Amino acid sequence: MAFRTGLLGACIGFAVAKALPDLLPEAGAALRPITKELIKGGLTLADSLKQLVAEGQEHLSDLVAEVQYERSALAAAAAEPHVSTLNGTSPGPHTSGPRESSRADN
């Protein structure tokens, strides 16, 4: 909204500065400094708004990067196998503990 106001002021100032000297030479000379100040204000406002938007984008980008890192860390933690220890030892990757013989094997 502020950018539009500044841009509108700059456009109005430009139009006045361009048309008024032809229509009323005395008024054009008197309004020229005012018109220049309006244009300066519009440009200053536009520069400030650009800087504000750039800073906002940087902060948002940082937040997105943090969330992506946290999500990948959580996904990596969830993908790790939970190893239960029994007497300080952990079973191998394909073992499920001691194997009991079935009666059919006897």
C-alpha cells in the first residue's frame, strides 16, 4: 500500500512538472521545487520498501531452511532402527534372539 502511494506521488509529481510549465509558466516555476520533493519522497519510499521486502524474504528463507533441517533430522532419527540391548549386547541385524528348536525337528 505504501509503495502504491509513493509511486502515485511520483507519477503525479512527474505529470505536474511536465504539464504545468506549458500551461502556467509562473506556477510551473514555483511548483518545480515542490514537485521535485514529491518525486524524491516517492523514490525514497520505494527504496525503503524494497529494503524491507528483501529483509523479510531473508528472514522467511532462514525460517524455511531451519524447518527443512529439523524435518530431515526428525526423518533420519525415525529411520534409524531401535536396537534393544540385552545384557549389554545387541542382536545382529538378522537375528531375533535365541532360536528354539521345534518339536518337528526332533
